[in-house]
Amino acid sequence: MMISSAIWMTAHSKLFFLVVVVFHLLLCCVSVRVCVEGGGMRSWRWQFSRMMRLCLRWCRLCPKRGGRPSKPQRKLRELWSYWKLLLNSLYFNSLTNSDTCLDCVFEPVYWIVDNVTRWFGVVFVCLVIALTSSVLVIVYLCLLPVILNTYPLQWIVWHLTYGHWVLMMVLFHYYKATTTSPGHPPQVKSDTPSVSICKKCIVPKPARTHHCSICNTCILKMDHHCPWLNNCVGHFNHRYFFSFCLYMTMGCMYCSVSCKDMFIEAYNAVESYYQTPPPLFSFREKMVHKSVIFIWVLTSSVAVALGGLTLWHAILITLGETSVERHINKKEIRRLKEKGKVFRNPYHYGKINNWKVLFGVEETSHWLTRVLLPSSHAPHEDGLVWEFPKALTRRDPMTI
Ligand SMILES: [Zn+2]
Ligand SMILES: [Zn+2]
């Protein structure tokens, strides 16, 4: 005990001695510095307070390990916490997932696409009109004379009837699809049942209503924004849009098939231009060759592309979904499947009934007057409330 206390005393004596020496040296340094700066000796109290101040400053500059962080570190941490809070307050909610983050990252791209589509909508419409007009001019000037001069009477009647019927349907439905408003929810307070509030328009959104960022408004039963129509496809023009796609595909297929033989002839003729000696074709004949090749390539390409789009929309209509609902329902199916439940679309009235609702068919004669001939009748319901049509027979049980 005595030995250990002696050792302890010895160790502390050494430490004490060291502190005294350091203190003395520092005091000397300070004294010398003061002498040099001030030109004279100061009192020991002043030197002691100066010494203490120096020690305190030194302690502040060198924080202990695990103690308080330095000022720049604190600033940096505060800044990081602030940005984290700001970001979370803007984007974080219980539904935040990788899709939401990706949407945020691609927001500038969406903004560019929205603006380009908005401003180029008129250009797209002009392009549709110009291309359709060029096909019509070529058909009337190049194809029709050949049909009238070479085909038997029954084929002439068929071509004239079918061609003009398709043309009439295409023109009517394109005009109606571009000029008919897709429908918007009421902007004033009403008793319409709504499922949510639009964050952009700050108005209640009825079922099947979605906001279009290009039109910058909410659309009833929104399907998608079509740049070729420069209009949204919604509740009031969905039928016109689908009929236009259908009849345009039929028209393009008709042109492509009808002028196939003429295309092969014209292609061979154009290839022979580069033979030696070159065949003697007049300017008019050369123009006819190039026009026939143009019309065949254009109508075949459109028939394939638009045919695929029409088929896709036909599947959606059969299932009672819009393009927007397709994405929502797919997520919902996955979510409910994980819980062991089955999702049933509440707007799926049955395969045939869905088509009847779209075309507004209430009687058998309507298939002729409302589907195969131009008709401006209003769609079923007002797009705000969705109930099963009374005129139709329910086949599938409505369960969710
Ligand atoms: Zn909106
Ligand atoms: Zn739109």
C-alpha cells in the first residue's frame, strides 16, 4: 500500500513538475513576446490572464476525441440535415417507391416531351391532313383510271363503294375526334362523387378522371393524349378516336392490297431507269411510278403501325379499361395477389357489353346506324358517374 502510494506520488510529482515547467516556459514566452510588443514588463496577473486566454483558445481549437465537432463540421452537418428534410418534405410519403423516384428523375424529360407535344400538335395534325390528301390525289389520278379502264363492272362497283365508304368514315371520325372535347370535371362545387383531388387543378376528380399534363387540365375517362389529333382522348371522343383508327387501318390496308401489282410494276420500272440504254419513259409515267411506290410504302407502313395500335385499343375496350387504367390495374392486380386476393375491374361490364357501351349500341339496328355509318350520338353516361347500363344484360358478377 505504501509502495503503491509512493509510486502514485512519484508519478504525480513528475506530472506536476512537467506542468510547472511547461507553464513556466509558456510564461517566459509570453513575457518575452509582451516585452517585444509592449516594450516593457507587465504585471504577473496580466501575464497569468493572458496565459489562461491562450490555453482556452488552444482547447477550443483542439476538441477532444468523441467530444463536440468543430464549427465547419457542425455547419456541414446542419446543411446536410436541412437538405434531407427539405427533400423528404417535398417527395416523401407512405407511397414513395422506386417508381416515384424514377418519375422525379425523369421529370425534366417529361416536361420537354409535354411542351414539344403541345407546340407540335398542330404540325402533327397538318401532317395527317397532308399525307391523307396526297394519298387521295394519287388514288384519284393514278389508281382510279386503271380500275375504271381494266376491271370488270362488279369490281369497279366494289372499289367505288368500299373506297368511298371508308374515306367518308375516316374523314368524319377524324374531324369529330379532333374537334370534340374529351370532357372535363365540373370546376364549381357539385354533388358529383369524387375519388380524389387533382393536385394541379385543385378540383375533385370523379372516378376514371385523370390529369393531362399536356392539356393542363383534368379529363373524364382519360385514355391518353394523342398528338395526331392534338387532343386528349377521353369520355366524349373515345368512340371517334377508335373508329378513326379502325377505318384508317382498313383504308390503308385496302390501298396497300389494291395497288400491290402496280407497285411491283412501278418498282421494276424505276430499277430499269439505270439500265443502258435507259428505257423511254415520259415525265408523266415516271411521276406515276414514283407516286405508286410512295402510296404503297406509306399505306403499308401506316397499316402495320396503326393496325397494332388499333388492336391494342380493341383489347383494352374488350377488358373495359383505358390506357391509363391498364397501368393502374396491373399494379393493383400485383398488390392484391401478394395478399392472396383477386382484382376485378369495376368498369368491365362483359366483353360484348363493353363494345356496346363504347359505340352506344342499345338496339340491334344501332350496329348499322351508329357503328357502320357516321353518327354524332352522345356516349353512355356523363363521364362523372359510372353505373351499369340498364339497357344491357349483366353477365359477369361485379365484385372487386
Ligand atoms: Zn387536373
Ligand atoms: Zn391532353
